[in-house]
Amino acid sequence: MRKIRMQLAALLLAVMAVTAIGGSAYLTPVYAAEKTTGASTTGENALSEEKKESYRPTLAYFAEVIDTYYLYEVDPDLLVQKTLDSLEKNDSVETAVKKMVDLLEDKYSQYYTPEEFKAVMDSTLGNYVGIGVAVSKDEKTGWLLVNEVFENGPAAKCGVRAGDYIFKVDKKYVKRLTLDEATSRIKGEAGTKVVLRVLRGKKKLSLTAKRAAVTVTTISQRSYGDGIGYIRISQFEDATAKQFAEALKTLRDNGMEKLILDLRGNPGGLVSSAVTIADSFLAKNALVTYTEEKDGTRDEYKASDADTLDIPVVILGNGGTASASELLIGALRYYLSDVTLVGEQTFGKGIVQTFLQFTDGSALKLTTARYYAPDDVCIQGEGFTPDVAVDPEAEDAEDPQLDQAIAILKEK
């Protein structure tokens, strides 16, 4: 596989560059995508044969890239032909490539125009123009679930709350949009406004936010006494590991001896960020995770810091805890002597997506590998079962899962 990749890179160097994000692959947030049937378009609505043939070389190139990097087996010639058969009269080359990726029926793979990819990268680096929320795609409804509202951001100022469901952005329903498509509609130029239709309980609201520059803070911390510290990670972005190290130092300087690590609603993010955070606890050279491609090629991610922190840890997780969050859970449960997972079954996303960027600024995001915990378990479709299951609605308390975590650590 690596030899094929090198040959492909040599042949196509003028038109493609593989983007390394944070020195690692990128585990994307979870969302539900609509599947395409790949049906043929005929008659007056079909693209002309002349146009189709002019698109064929571009589509053949993309099919070769997909065949080389994609985790699952594909027939590149069949993929090209099905794409050509599906094209309609006014479809552009970009639309054709998007339809080709849709034919994979992989909700995590996507083609980005240069503008779309820039927006994704700005967000990953922690700076973008938007409204200041962290969202995930609810698989049952297709709506955007607000996992976190950033303090003093536009969303907070207009009344958006964590737990809200956004079902419409301006005049566009989000149900049939991917997560990236929906969030790109929320983002925009500073000073412009966006109207959000929100479901809160049984109440529908219309909230208007004024877009502004947003710096993402993915870490929050506090102390609960009795030597108990608390760190919440909302997602794993470029700045998350540094923010985590600062929060951990502050808590340890204030006498922390036990830790609550809140990963509820964390849809994932950068592998490198999750590995660095795991490194805060583990011995040097400890295997944090490894990925395996379709040909068996294995890449290992190991701890590099000699410092360790083996203290009682309670991890809070739920159905929104996915991907890089589960990577971190797997490593801590394997190595630390006292780890308790509290809450609900986690999502179960054990596959890796990688961005392949082209010289025009566009990019493909493809599923490229499976990742495994140190005990060789891939949790794809399974997730982690909590040691202590707590229904968030089970008790007359604001946060019964957090209360349970505190109670467990007070006994340590």
C-alpha cells in the first residue's frame, strides 16, 4: 500500500498534497448522512455525453485516490461510470466529485470545496467566525444538538442553551445536511446575522445571533473539595492539549488527588490531541492507540513524556462520547489502576478519517483506517459500557451522573 501511495504521489504531485493535521489523522464528529441511490439520470435532465467525457479524466483521478486511501474496497472504474450516469444537466465538476463520494455511502467521507475546507480548518485550529457553539448531529432526528455554548459568544448572548436542538438555519432545514454543511451555514462574515429555529423541550424558538470572531475554548475546570478536580473536554482541537495541561497543572497546584474527566457529548477531533492528553497520565512509550489500514499497515501512537499521573479517575461518558474521546477512554482504562466509567454507553466510533488536500485548496475526507485500544479492541459499532450506569433523568437532581462521580471519588 505504501509503495502504491508513493507512486501515486509521484505521478500526481502537481495536483495533490496530503495534509497532516496536528501531525496525525483526524477523527471527525459524528453525524447522520442521507444515502444516495446512485440512480441513472436519463432524458432531458441528463448531462450531455460530451460533457460527461470531459469530466471523465477528473473523476478517474479522484476514483484512483479513493481506491488507494479508502479503508473499504471499491471498483474505481465502476465508481466513475456510476457517477457519470447520475449527473444532471447543470452539474459542475465539483458536483460530480461530491456525487462520487456520496456513492460510497459512507457518512464520514466527504468532498470539500476550497471555501468549505478553509472553514473546517479554521474551526479545527480554534479560530473562526460564527456564533460560539459546539454541536453534533443527532442520528434520530438529523437535527443539530447543541453540546456546549461558549461563554460570552453570540449564541450565549441570543439565548441558545446546551441541550437545544437546532432544526433550521435561516430558511434551510438541517435534517438532510451533513454536519459540515449545516455548520458552514451557521458560520459567515463577522457582523452578519443568522436566524436559528430551535427546539427546547416541546417549545419552538426563533433566535437571532450576530456572527463574530470566536476563539474556541475546549477545556473547563473546577474543584469540588476533598481533593477532587474536574476537567471537561468538549472536543479535541489543535489547542486542546495545551489547555488541558494548563488546567491539570492548576488543579494539581491546588491539591488535586482525584479527577473527574467529563467527556459527555464530546464527538472527537484530532488524534494527536487525544494522544497528548493520554500522555499526561501514562509512562513513556506506552501504546496509546494504533491504526490499521485495509492492507494491514499499522501506525502506532505512543506516550512520549516520562511523567505519569496514576490517580483515581472517574470518566463521564454518554451516547455523544465518540471517536477520539473513546480512544482516550480505552487507553486510561487499560493502563491506570483506578478508572471508573460513569454514565451511559458511548457511541462506538472506531474508524479514522484523513484529509487529502489538493493544490486548488479543495480536499477529500476519507475513512482510511480502524483504530484500536491497547488491548487490541476496536469499538466500532460497540462503544464502551459504563462501569456504573446512571440515567441522566433518573433522579431529581441537576446532574445525577456528576453527583455519582463525586460520590465515588469521595470514597477513595
